[in-house]
Amino acid sequence: MTAITAIKNVKALQQMSADIEEARQNASFSTQSMLFLLHGGKEKIAKINQLRALIEQEPLLADKSLTPFQSRQEQLHQALLLSKRLVEIIEEKNLSDADFAMLFEQLDILTPLALHYSAFMPVIKSQGTTEQVEKWYNASKKHAIVGCYAQTELSHGSNVAGLTTMAIFDEKTDEFIIHSPDITAAKWWIGGLGVASTHAVVQAQLILNGKSHGPHLFIVPIRSPVDLKPCKGVIVGDIGPKAYGGFSTTDNGFALFDHVRIPRDNMLMKFAKVTRNGQYIPPVHDKLSYGSMVKLRVDIVHNAGWLLGKACTIATRYCTVRRQFHPLTQKERGKGLEAQVISYSSVQHRLMPLIAMSYGIILVGEQLFNQFGVLMQQLERNNAALLPELHATSCALKSWSTRRSTEGIEECRKSMGGHGYSIFSGVSELFATFVPSNTYEGDNFVLAQQVGRFLLKQLQLVASGKSSSSTTVDYLNKLSKIGTMGHYQFQDSVVEEAILNPQVQLELFGIRTARLVADLGQQLQLGRPWSDVNMECWTVNLAHAEYLVLKSMIAKVQSVREDKEYGPLASILKAVTDLFCLSTLATTSLATFLSTDTIKNSDLPEINAAYRKAITTVHEMAIPLTDSFGFTDRELNTALGRYDGRAYEALWSAVQKNPVNKKEENAKLSNLVLQILHRGDNLEYIKSSKL
């Protein structure tokens, strides 16, 4: 019997497709309508599908089947081939910037040019003068140069103010001298710098007449665009493989600068300026350059939701078609079937809250993106009024979402049992790629301190009798009413029902966060040094982020309920919101709700009862909810989470491409094994013993 015949004859394999289709038929809402809602409408999906079709026509872009068997060098080479083809497609199809950005997102692969598009070009556009944009952005768009964003150093990451790369102004020649005083100042971890970049936007200390004016941005040539040789005074290279095999298609690199001279006009001067005679003209707001950092964090929050959504889709599909142990129902026993893994309570409690969380991050990420758009419009008018609040919001959401998303992705992998550890599950790659987001663009615990400082400033306003104008911390305005102690009094005697009231939910999350902020302020007043309240800042940061996510989800439910087109989705979105609220309240953040005296122990049985009902509701819609993310099999890149449910056939097929199983490669390995087996007189012993 051949392997193919064996596959076709196994009823259990056919049952897998039936199981996943049955789960789809249980949908109480239109998955297509939810797809439109999550992605921004029918027109957006039509454009996405158009770009997906373009990708599918390109074997180089569409086929990832051999990637798991390639070395890092081979993957890097493949990524550059892919990048080259993408540039050709831009020209052939005359793609707009927006269409190409969407294409690159749908392609979902890290390449040496990824930071060229997501950091180098946007920073020039947002921080450069009209003349600088005309020169550098246009050259970048033509791919006449390839750039990266060089901030992190060997000895400094999150502490941007402590960067030691210098940009010393030479008034005689009207140049800046970019210099790394020692190897600790080497730019490090810079995506695109390893082999591809010809230029970098470099964060360096601006030195005028021996005085530092803090980090500023400079465009620095790294390699010649003519022959790609390093420019004079630049030592540059790749930093090597990363943890878990992640970012293998990205050339994270290093660079040292030895008195590299650049024209004064290479300093990005939209806001801060240096004149010909060396005079420093500061920006109207000293944190205007943070706009670039906010943009990167907005993108990270966006990615956190969708990547967690991918992991949830894969795990939910596989746990739906995977059957293990005796069935829970008499009906399935009669069919001779084992139980679906998704039917077990432990699996539901692990996966369903993650589905709700992915929805929450996606929705708050959409809101954050819209707020960032408003900020950029304001900055164009030199108005930085929104910057402090959006900076704090992006810090809170970035640190919370990356932590929760990566933890969730790993939990999805574990929920899939042994096969989850296979690279063909598609989940391990998601984790390896996204886990460094906990430290890049600001270490999460450092960002939490910035959130803590912002909230304390708002607390001072409230304490002085003023109201905070910040919509993200409106809960602080209620401190005088709720105080720092005293349980929330449920108006409805049935807590299990009252906890489903959106106003009650938001009130609970607000009280909890306000009291944590008040406690942080009190700890400092009692004399604890700032360096000793870092973990309190972390706790406050998480609570603030969870308040923002819940608030965003509740607002979305309300807006959908009032929308003619999407109105029917309101009830399922409400169920997802309830689950996010209750899972946060009853499990992940229970300690802080109890420690702040927000809820009392006697309320927990009813809260947990509501939580279990919410799990059940979302479980029944788990496949439709994850289908609504709209991922294709190519995008998921998984054998176990295929749309058709045929996981074992796909896993078998993927393994058959393993070069180790091919004659030539297997012969090399077999020869070494035989040398071990046949040492000394072993061969005679084997033959005589008939082993």
C-alpha cells in the first residue's frame, strides 16, 4: 500500500474536514461581514484580494515550503531575490505607495529591505525638510539607495538620551563629523544594515562648540550605491543568527564610525535646526522627534493583534480537527470517534481568551492608528499638544500587547500538543519573529516607567482640583468620589448579570487603575526613590493598557450596534468584549483587582460563573471568529491550521520535502552512522548474531 493510498483510505482524515466544516456552520453571524469590519470595509478587502492574487502568481513570493530546510545564508539570499522581484513588480504594476505597503504586509516576510520601507523612508518624510524629502525620500522610493534606522548601540538601547555616537559640527567646513568613540557606541541590531543598506538615519548626540544638545537624526552614507563597498571611516557587518532562529531573513547589522564627514544638510531639520554659523534652533517641543518612535510603536501594536490572531486561527483549527481520548458525549461514542481536543475545558480556557484578546488588540490598534494620524496633522502645524498623551498611550499599548501577544502565541503552540513544536505548525515562527518586540523600540519595563510618569502628572492635576483633559485617563477624575479604598458596589444584586454591563466593566477597570496610580504617587510621597518603584510602574502600565483596550472594545460594540451594515455583529462583538473583560478580571489581572480593594472575594464565584459562560459562548463561535481574520493558507504557512482541516496530510506532505530524506544527503549521514555501528569487530558480531 502506498502512502497516498493509505491517506485516502483513512476515515479519520476525512472526519477532520467534516469537523471543521461543522464548526463553521454553527456561525451565528456573517464571517464575511466581520472580515469587512476588521479590515476596514469591502473596498479594502477587494484591494487585499487583488494583491493576494498578484502574490499567488509569483512562485518566488508564494512558495515557502523549502524555507524550513534552508540555512540562514540561504534564507537571506532568498529574501534578497524576493526583494528584487518586489521592486520589479512595483515598476511593472505601477503600484502606489499605499498599494505597495499593503502588498508588503500581505506578503508577510521579513526582508533586508523591510526597515527601508517601515522606518528609513517614514522618518525622512516626517522629520525632513521639503528639500530633504525631495532628495532622500525620492531616491529611496526609486531604490537608488537603501536605508535603515540606526538608533540602538552595543551598550545603549532604550536609553536614547545615553547614546554615545557623536555628530560634531565643524563650522569651518560646514560638516558634521559622525564618530563612535569606542566599540560600545557601535550601532547594533540595526535591521537592513548587515548587507543591504547604503545609507542610515543615525541617532547621534548633536555637539556644537563642545556642548551636547541631545540625540538628533542624521543621514549617513554607509556603503557606496555604486559598488556597495563601505564608505571611508565606516566598519559595517552582520551580527549573526538570532534567538529561536527568528529574523533569519533580516540582516541585523553593526556599524562603527571613525570621523565620518557628512554635509550639514544631512541633519534632518524639519523641527530642530543648525545654521551655517553653528547656531542651534530648537524645536517648538523638545519631544517632537518622538513622533517617529510613536509611529514604530503604533505598527508594533497593529502587528501584535494580527500575529496573535494567526496563532489563534492555527491552534483553534487544529484543536477542532484533532481527536484524542474517549469522547465526552454518547453521540460521538456511538460513532466510534475520539473526543475533539477543542471540547476539553482546559483547551477552551487557554484559547478562547486569546481569541478575545486578539480582537481587543486589533480594535485598539485601529484606534491608535487613527489617533496617530491626527497627531501627524498637528505636527505639520508645529502643534505638539497631543504628543505627550499619544506617546504614553503607545508606550502602554506597545509594552502590554507585545507581552500578552507573545505569551499568547506560545500558549497556542502548547495547546497543540507535540506537533505544535514542529516548525510546520506555523506557530513557532510567529513566536521567534515577534518575541524580540518586547525589547526593541523601547524595553517594555522602561516604557512602563514613562507611562508611570505621565499618569503621575495627570494625578497631580486632579489632586490640585483640576480635571485631567486626557481622555485616556478620565478614570482619575473620579478618584475623589471612589477614594483609594472600598469595594465596588454592584447595583444589581446578581453580580453575574451586573458584570456584563459595559458601564460596570469600565468602572471596575477604571477604579482599579486609578487606585494603582494613586498608590504609586503615595509610595513616592512616602520617600521611596523612583528607582525602587519600577515594578509598581509595570503594574500601573498593564492596568492602564487593559483599561484602554476594554474602552476601545466597548466603544466599537456601541458604534457597530448603531451601524446599519454591521449592526448584526454587535452581539458577537459584545460576547468577545465580555470574555476579554472577564478573563482579565478573573485570571490574568485578578491580583490587582483584589489588592486595590476594587472587588471582594465573595464576588468571585459569580464573576467566575459569568466567565465560564463567556468561554462557552466564544467557544461555539471559535472557528467563525478566527475565520473572520481572513488569513489565507499561504499567509498562515501552516500544515496544522489549514482552512480545510486536513492537518495530518499536510504535515506528511511537508516532511516529504526534507532534504535529509533524499538519497544523496541521506547517504552522507548514513555513512557516518555505519562508521559508528561497524567499529572494530562489530560487523562480524552483527552478522554472526543475526541482529
